[in-house]
Amino acid sequence: MIVGVPKEIKADENRVAITPGGVEVLVEGRHQVIVEKKAGEGSGFSDQQYLDAGAEMVSTPAEIFERAEMVLKVKEPQTSEYVFFRENLIMFTFLHLGAASKLAEALLDKKVTGISYDTVQKADGSLPLLAPMSEVAGKMAVQVGAHYLEKPCSGSGVLLGGVPGVPPGHVVIIGGGMVGINAAKVAIGMGARVSLLDIDAGKLRYIDDIFGGRINTVISNRYWVGTLVADADLLVGAVLIPGAKAPHIVTEDMTKKMRPGSVIVDVAIDQGGCIETCEMPTTHSDPIVIKHGVIHYSVANIPGAVPRTSTLALTNATLPYVQKIAKLGLEQAIRKDAALAKGLNTYGGRLVHETVAGSLNLEYTPLTEVLK
């Protein structure tokens, strides 16, 4: 199979969809890999490293999309890339279609096969391709939040860890998944007081156990969300429904009750955000908005700030699936791998992921009807 890797063009995005090591693995499997020049530069990988691994370097994204059977990306295609869409092209990337109706329309119109990292899902409910980026985003959420609490950044001037004789700051995390757990790890490491909310009591028992009671675990409902948000120095939104637009768990009225200079980091912004006042995604170049005296950080590609770590972690997770598709072909690969089949969002001009279709209010076609 011919696998193409264009340079990412989303604002402030320095990750790349495959490392030179990943290229070498594909080439050893007798596949052809074409990479756009300077695609790996932001992650610390030179064109020469890709050449040494066996890749062919090309000058334009147009050539990548024209020649490749499968295109690997990190972030969802940007509007300027829609012109490259064509029938039978396999697009393997983070699509986040539940909150991206125009992208969905473009993929369906051109009959692109869209496989989204964030909906590849194992039988136990885990999301193996989203997990490494969730780990990065969760850890960074607290790191970033601590920075913006500093007074020169318009924050309240609270040190999350406190000092002897002074109480630590309060970090409130909504969602006990991969993002939430990793945010809690860093917050506890900093010495903060941590409260974590989730709707799943079993998950809260697990979190209480692994953290040895160092976290205040709370069942998520409107009352407790409102109570804890009002007391938060740093609020981390970490709610995810695979394939769906994130629900607004924190309302504008709740945000209004937060102390001036408090910080919100909405990690769910890729899926529309779980904090009502995080109305639009921001960028690493212009990351914050202040509303009701509260600092809102809603960057849509948080792991892009640490591209070296993120690219290595992402390739570790995606490469086995890329190999499977390249070796077996798409249809045989998804027949053999139920987790990969759940990653398929668009196929032959149809939406084949039920949750995505529901979020977009569009017709859903079961995968069994298009793969006969």
C-alpha cells in the first residue's frame, strides 16, 4: 500500500503522524511511504531521517493526497485540505466529527473513507489510539493551569501546592477517564487538593483505590458540580463520549460563581467542550479568554505543545493498526479487528458510526449494510 504523510497545517500544530522508526517498519513490510518535506521538523525529525528510513520525500501536500491510498494525519483535515478529498481515499486521523459538521459533509460528499483515532474502541470500552494523547493532555492541563494561576498571567496568584501554613490550591476535575486520571496524578504531585467527579461509581471506587484516598471522589450531578466548581482554583473539563459532541456539564451560571482569577482548562474542546463558557477553541499562540473574571484555556490541540513526546506516543499506538490496514486492505482489516471497525466513521458516502451520526443529526447506515 502507498501511505502518505502530509505536514500538519492546523495552527501551532507541530506533531507528525509517523516517526522515521514507523516508516522503517512499513517499508520493511514492503509498503511505500511518501512524506511531505519538513513534516517532522516540529517534532525533531529531519527529512534525512525519513529518507534513511526508506521514505520518499515530496514537496507538496497535493502530491501526497494524489498518490497515497491511505493518508495519515494527526489533526482533522483543515478546510484548505478538502480540495484534496477523493473517492476511495482512506483518511486515518483524529476526525472529531461529532463536533465538525462541515468536515463530515465534505468527507461524505467525496466518499472518503474516514477512520478516526478517537473512535477506535476495544470491547472493554478503552480507546487505544486516543489514550496516549489523553495522557499528555491530562498532565498538561494541570501544568498549564498552574501557570495561568500566576498573577502576571492575570491569575488569582494561588500556588497549587501551597506552603507550610498556607492551604494548597483546589483542583476540580470533571471526568474520571484517561484525561482526568492523568490530571489528578500531576495535581497530587504538585501538592494540590484534588476533587474528581464522575457519573460512574465503579470508576470512582477504582480511582479512590489507586490514589489511596488522596483524592476527594464525588458522584457527578448538578448540585455537586456547582458546589465544587465554585470552590475551584483550577477546573479541568475532561468529559468524553466517544464520537459524540461533549455535553455542557458546567453552565455559565456556575462559572460566574468562581473566584476572579481562577482558571478553566477544557480538554474536551475538540469535541465541542464540556464548559459552556468555553465557546470557541483557542490556539497555542492565543490560548486564553477571560470571561466573568475567569481565565478560560480551550486550546484544541493541547498535546501539540509537546510534539516530540506526543508524536512518539501516538505512533506507538497507531502503527499496529496502520500495518494491519496496509497489509490486509481496509475491508479485511476491519472484519478481523472489531476495535478498528468502530474507528470507521464514513464509508462510501455514508455515516457508519451511530454515535457520530446521532451527534450530527444525520442518517446512520450500519457497517454490515455496506460491507456485504
